[in-house]
Amino acid sequence: MRNIFLVLACSLLFVSCGESPTNNEGSVETTNGSSSSSVEAILHEHVAVLASDEYEGRAPATPGEEKTISYLSENFAALGVGPGNGDSYYQSVAVTELTTASDAILYLQGSDYEASFNYGEEMMVGTQQQIPFVTVQGSDLVFVGYGIVAPERNWNDYAAVDVTDKTVIILVNDPGYATQDEEVFNGNAMTYYGRWTYKYEEAARQGAAAALIVHETGPAGYGWDVVSSSWSGPQIGLEAENLNGDRAEIEGWLTLDSADAVFDGAGLNYQELKEAAAQPGFEAIPLGDIQASVSIENSVRTSTSQNVIAAIPGTSRPDETIIYTAHWDHLGVNPEIEGDNIFNGAADNATGTAGLLALADLHMQQDPPERTIVFLAVTAEESGLLGSQWYAEHPVYPIETTVANINMDNLNTFGRMRDVVVVGASSSEMENYLEEAASAQDRYVTAEPNPERGYYYRSDHFNFAKVGVPALYAESGEDNIENGREWGAAQAQDYTDNRYHAPGDEYDPNWDLSGAAEDIEMYFDIATRLVNSADFPEWFDGNEFKAIRDLSNSSRE
């Protein structure tokens, strides 16, 4: 997952622009009396290890996992933080690893059109079917617009077509982004209907044999290189998931150039149909008599990965929990890349994982909490938030008494920032706690400036939200105290262009982690307020998860 820091602008909820107070050594004073210099040192120490080549990119179900989970459990134990799953630091997550051969070719054949697209450069394909060989042959092509069925919005892109055993071509994001009309879906802010995961799920529900999404950098929120690197190499899924027909045989992506060529081959104009698809009443369109054929070969390996769970038991209300999360995994090693082929994942997400250990250290310096504090390092986030999904579906601590979740993903490596960004703004009362904690650091809170990119659905807090737990995902912004906003934006863009989900995401001892340390202390402040109170934060009225939480509240009463 990428840090929302990478794409910030100045949309203020409130402003307090003074610098945080400093002690005589220049480190930031925290609300608990510690200094950020010590937190910063802890972050450097752990990131340097977790992002080293020795850990082989921390892919689930690899030797890199064994080193990672051992490192985490040993360090929690050294801090005096006990196991969080009975007498174990681990929660087993049954996974299957699929590695698709890179020689797959997508063939298209019509009476007046013939083409083939190569894996990696022109298209990406894979499968959720956990078997060695999957093929789709002679499947009719149908353009289904955004591929959305949303009865509450009176929208059904599949209403006028039967796509059983066909190959559907789908637009990324949703019609609100395309029209920039606040009355259409959520306007510029992506809904879950805009996420690629939803589009594949809906295509399968409609009976499609294959589903191909057209990649465009703007509405996707990332470049083609992110698709090609994330979809190549070993892919992790929950064991036996999607073998009962709830995912299509083939899932994948087309580059924009490839999509243009296919539509042109069918005598259609992609841009015109894209515009039409954003309007209510759009009807799916067959792409002439063009048919798709593609076969993929997989190596299949079933294994068990682990979530790592540590906990500080509560004294008076131990059944009530505050859960910190961060994903320990990254993309591992891709042997087909020449040269540096280790995806070290230093920022994404060795930083957040190190943050769990730093927070554990801070909490162990305090009096025992009234509520239980859980430190949950989840597996397989990069494979689709699988570790947090598994936990949410198999909770160690009851969901109805889980007070809140605070998630960390890709911490700031560029120094102290005046601003804090909340992803999915105006969602829950957790934002009130955030504003108080940020204000104590003389910082201001902003709403995410690019809600169209769907960051709220792209990290582990989302699985807690789906079961009703108010989940906070907030990070440093780009208003750098020493160098200003323009400089901060430039650093963010450089990371996006050169290191995000690439082998270049490596630890640098010259990183300025003072801003990340401030964020850690901010989360510590929020959790401390919650663990020593009887409050249960609520979703704001109108939020899609409020009804689920209300049911938990009634069962708790």
C-alpha cells in the first residue's frame, strides 16, 4: 500500500500552524514525556532489519516470512508484551501461492480483426482458481462500462446483456470520477464500486469467464508499472478461496493502448464509449464478433502464513480492545527481473511494522491500561488485505467489544510535517480524537485530497470497517516544517515514480524519521485516551458502516 502522503493537497478541517515544542536536544516533546528522538531511533533500528536483503522482501509463505515473524515475536517478548492469541504470538492464515508463467498471451480473433497481446507490456492476466492450468477459449468480448450493479443508485451495467462465459472489458474507478458530478455516486470520491476487486467479483456473479479492466493512470491512481509488478511473481490468496464459482476463470488488465486497439478493431471508439458509460442508462455493447482466448499455467503451493499478535492486557475492562494494525509483508523476490530483484518494502511497510514495536515500547512505559491493547501485524496485505480479512472473519478478540482500530501503512520518511491527513474523512468519531492529538502537536488535520483513488479501500483498516469497527487511517501530509509544501510534494512524487512497489524501496539510514515519530506519538495519544475511558467511538450518521456498529452496540448492551 502506498502512503497517502504521496498525493496531498491543502483541504483543511482546521488549522494550527505553529511548530511543535522542542527539548534542549531539538527532539519533539510528546504528551507522555518521552521524546521523538528515541522513537525515531527505534524506527531506524527495526526498519533497517526488516527491509534488509536478508529478509527477501518479506513475502508470505517464504523464508522471508519466517525471519520476519520470528523477529517480531522476539522483539515483542523482549519489551515484555505478551502473546495476543492465548499463549501464542501467531494466528495461522491458510494461503495458497500461485505463480503464473510469464509467457501467457491474450489472443483476439474476429472476422476483420486479429491481434495478440503480451504479458507484462500490453496486458496482465491471472486467476483466483487455485489449479495448475486455466484456459478461456473463443469467449465473446463485451464492454460493460464500469461493471457496476448498484440498485440503491439505480445503476446496472449488466441489465441489458447476458455475459455468461463471455469476456467483459471494464473501466476502472466509477462514474462519479468520470463526471466529477457530486450527484453521481460520490462524485470525485471513489466508492467501493470503483475498486478493481469489486469489479472482478461482480463479473463473476454475472457469469463471466474472464474480466479485463482497462488501466488508466488517473482514475486508477497508479501507473502501469504498479500493475505489472504487483501482478507478476507469486500471488497469495486465502486457501480454497474462489473455487466455488465466485470469481471468473481469468482476471486481468489491459493497457490503454491495448484497449484502444481492440475497440478500433471492432469498429468502435473507446473514448466515446467511455463517456457514454458514465451516464445513467448505459447499456453494455458487444465488441463485434471478436473473441478472446488465453491460457495460463500456474505453479501452485499451499502453505500457512501468520498474523503476529501481541497484547497488553487491560486491568478493569480486558475484554474491550484497541487494535493497532500494520502489514508486515511485501512483494518478495521476482527472479525474472535482472539485477536487483528484491522488493524490500522499506517504506511499504517495514515502517508501519516498526511502528508497532515503537508503540509497544511507549505503552510499556505507562501504567497498565484499563482496556487491552493489541498489536496486530498482518500478513498478505499486498495480496488483497488477506491477513486482516482473515482476522476480521476469525477474530481473536470479539468484534463487538473492539473499541477501535488504528492502522499504519507506509510512514513518512521525509521529516516533520505540519499537516496530518485523514483518509476517508468525515467517517467516524475517531477523527475527533485525531484532531485533539494533532492539535497537541501544533499540527492541523486535512482531508485526503485524492479520494478518487480509493485509499480507504486499500489498506487493512478497511476490513475492520466492514465489520463495523471505527477504523482510523491517518498519516503525515506534505507541509514540511523545514522545506515547505512544494519540497514535500517533490519528495512524494519521487517516491511514487522511482520506488513505490519497486526494488528501489530500500532502507536509507539518512531518512528523516522525525515526522514518522511524531505520527507514532499521535497514535499513542489517541489510544491512551481510549484505553483509559469507557467510550466507544461511533460512525457518523450516514456512514455505510454505522448500521453494523449499531448492531454490535445492541449486543454489547
